[in-house]
Amino acid sequence: MSFGSLVRARRQELEIGLNDFAERLEVSPAYWSRIERDREKPPRDHLIERAAAILGLRLDELFVQAERLPPDMRRDIGTVVQVYRRMRAVKN
């Protein structure tokens, strides 16, 4: 599932209208509609963080769907890579 379709499905599940959601995010409904329809790349980090809070989704889940690391992991990218490599070695 893409970032946009995940956000749209959860927003609709919570019965939050597109206009209301966009207003809470302080973006235009047209822009957010394009994101939900995958016509735009996932938004900037602060919007992903706000969307996760509004929708009650795990922040990491939304960043994974956006195909990027959460900001805290980017700051510690060396550690993230080492842990990932160790975990991969254990599985193989």
C-alpha cells in the first residue's frame, strides 16, 4: 500500500473529510488530494508527523510508507546501518 492510499484509507475510516484534514495540516485540500492519489511524492517530514498524530498511526509506519527513514534515524544513520546488517546476518 502506498503512503497516499494508507493515509486516505485511515482518514476515511475515521470519517475525517479531506477539507478538514487538510485544514488541520495547514495545507490546501487540492495538494493533499494529490498526495492521497499518489500524484505527488509524500510530503515533508513535519506533515508526515502531523498526519500520524491526527490519524493515530505509528510514525515509523508512515515514514516507511513514504520510503524514507524517520528524522531520528537519519541523524544516527551509521548505527541504523550497523544494526540492520547485524540483523540480516543473523537471519541468514
